[in-house]
Amino acid sequence: MENGKGAAVTAEDLALINKLAKAELTAEQVYVFSLRLCDNEVDRDFERFDQEALERLGDLLVGKSGIFDHQWSAKEQTARIFRTEVVRENAVQTEAGDGYCWLKGWAYLLRSEKNAELMAEIEGGIKKEVSVGCSAGRSVCSICGGENGTCAHVPGQTYDGALCFRELKDIADAYEWSFVAVPAQRRAGVLKRFGQEREAERRLQKEAELGRKYLKTLRREVARLAMLADEGLDGGVFARAAERLEEQELLELRRSYEAQVAKRFPAPVQLRSRSGGGGEDPEAFLI
């Protein structure tokens, strides 16, 4: 959000907003802001959403109202989500050890005298933290895979160095999202500046694309070395298997195959005899 005006309203945004509105709204009538709704990190309740749950939540939250403190009251309705997207930051790892991702939402409210104070509080960073209300079909223990509390593991306790938490799956419904004082998810909240956020997104997308190209090249190189090291290897099968490997595994394989290839195909001697003969002259070989 910039200059106290909220985010710029694009034609695409307005088209999505008007799918939810009864009367046709103009860009001047709406105030748009973006939020980090939830993520796949372990939260304060020692629960977390998996990536599939975030995708499902994104679909279900479109059109849902924003309220305050999860108080289900029509008079507390403020804004409405009109678009969502799962943002992946695979370079960042969660406490569970996988790539970090989060659900981003875009919401709008009407520019009115009634909403002026709320818009000012959003701009000023007072109304910032948010939380989502939803229901999950399953809750899975991170230690043993037991479902819905059927095991003896206690969320928040550590077992053999691993934190116990519950992973929420099979999201059944999303009721609302709320402005709250203390969200269960530490990072959830209104995103500070739309312009900076968009630039950060572009940078992350560029970095992600470079990362994908790097891994693609690395996988090809490992497959090439593997076929050189073992002429009986099915290159197509190996290449498909390599698609599931991450950087560290690929680097280890590359080192191993480079050593095997070096043994199979030793480098030729670079020194040549000055005389061309095979005598014992100590000065016959010169660099």
C-alpha cells in the first residue's frame, strides 16, 4: 500500500471484485490490500497446513468475509477476499524440513466514511495480524503418522530430537478470516507495501527460475556422467529418477560419477618426445 491509498486496482482485480459485488463497482470505490493468510510453518498451537491444504484453502477463501476476532456477526463484516495465490519460497525451509510456502490473499472493502478508520488503521499498521477460520478432515501426527489424536505423542514435545506437531489435511471448509491481536501463525498479517511486495515477488520469481535452470542443468550433467560410468545404464530411466533428487543429492552423485568416469577414461599423457623416439634420453620429454 502506498501513499495511504491502498494498492493500485487493476482491471483484472476489478473484474474479480465485481463477480462478488451486486452493483458494478469502479476502482475509485474500492480499497484493496493484500494479506499473508497462513503458511505451512508449525504454528503456536503446534499445528500446520501442508501445501495441498493451502491450495484448498485458497480456493475456499475466495469470496469469504473478513471480520474481527472470529466473532461471527454480520455487523462485523469488513472486507472480502477476491483472489488468492500460494507463494512458494523453496529456498526457505520450515521447521518440518520442507520448502516454505504461504497463502496470499487480496481483499477489498468499500471506500466509505464508515470504513475510513479501518483503512487508516491498516495503513498505519495497527490492524495487521490475521487468522483464518476453517475445518480440516484429518490431523496427522508428525512423529508416527497417527490420525486425529489416536497416538500418545504430545504436540510441542520433542521425540528423539524431532518436534511433535499435527499436520492438518483434507480441508473441508473455510468460514472466514479475521483481524486478531495474536494470530496462531506468527507471520500471518497484512502485507506492508504493495509496491515493495510486488518487486520482491518479481525477484523471488527470477531467483526461482534461475534455480530451476540450475537444477535442470545439474540433472542433465549427472545423467550424462552416469551413462559414461555405466554403459549398460538406461539413460531415460535414470533421468526420470534424477528429477526427484535435490541439489545436495545431485552434487554427491556428480562427484561419485566423475571419479568413476575418470577411472574408465583416464586423461591421455600430454608430454611428447622431442625426438619422437622411445630412447632413454632424460631430456627427451619437455613441457
